[in-house]
Amino acid sequence: MSLRNANERLDHLQAAHPFLYNLGTGLLIGLVLKLFGFAWFWAIVYALSWALLRAFLWGEGRILRRQYDLRIARVAEQRAVKRRQS
């Protein structure tokens, strides 16, 4: 599996479950904050605020959703062009 395919799969996962996906990534970053000496409180606050903000931005018609929809359309067009050329 290439890095491009992995990124596309992560994009699809994030689009399907924006809050849970971003809560997971926020917790990972929160753990890094904890390793740098921040209190657990700040790691949890960071994870929740990250997840809530990103889930909001993934809402229907919002910026991250629009970017994702455009990227999906662009990839589908590129694949269609490749199919026609083959």
C-alpha cells in the first residue's frame, strides 16, 4: 500500500467519523504534550478542543468538507482520464 492510498483511506475515515478520528489524533498529540511535562488536564483539554473544532469544520458545507469533496472529485476525474487513456 502506498502512502497516497494510506492518506486517502485516512481522509475517508475522517470524513465518515470526524469527531472520533480527531479525538484520536488529539489524544496522540496530548500524549506528546504530556511527555514534554504538561499536566494530564492540558492533554485532555487539547484533545477535546481539537476534536470539537475539527468536527465542526468537517460539518456539511464547511471548509474541510468542501476541500474533501473537491479532492474526491479531482481524484475521480484523474482516474477516469487514466482509464480512458489505457
